Amino acid sequence: MPSRSRTATYARRRKRRMAKVQHDLTDAQWLALVAAWGGCAYCGADDPHLQRDCVIPILRGGRYTLANVVPACRSCNASKCGSEVTTWMRRKKLDEPCFLLRQATIARAIAAADA
């Protein structure tokens, strides 16, 4: 278990990283993403408490945008952590090409509906 000071340090670092980038994912877009995926984007779990997960992690320069966010169950989000999605999916033996195609298709469809 990390010490409280280490946890606080990580929280401060994340807050600084988050403040450096502009996030433009709207609540309506998030709800549309959750509906389109119908569960966790990675494992398909039907979790009522899906979390916003960045395909390109904030740690690596990602941000909360329609093209970069997918709904993830707590387990997948914690497991992926700051890993690159393709590396993580290969390690977990998940269908990476299918995920990437579906992610792009869903993001495009929601963007077109917003326009």
C-alpha cells in the first residue's frame, strides 16, 4: 500500500498534467459513448459504474476528447493504468484490431451526430 504522501504526490502530479491540456469531451458525448459501447470497451463487462479511460493516457499526452475516451470497467481501467492501449491489449490477449476499428467508428458516428 503506498504511503499517503506518495498518493498525495501522485494526485498533485496528475492534477498538474490535467491542467496543462484542454479537455473537450461533453457530458452528452460521454453518455453517447456509454450507450454505443454498451459496456466496457475492452472486456464488454456490463458495469453500471463505467469510468472514462483515455486510449492514449494523460500520462503520455492524451486528453479527454471524443476520439480518445472509451468507457471502461474499474478492473480494465486499473489494469491498463498508464499503458499504451495496444501493448496492454496484446498482453491481456484482447482483440486489438476489432477494438481500434470499433472505437474509431463509434467516435466518428457521435461526432457526425453532433455536427
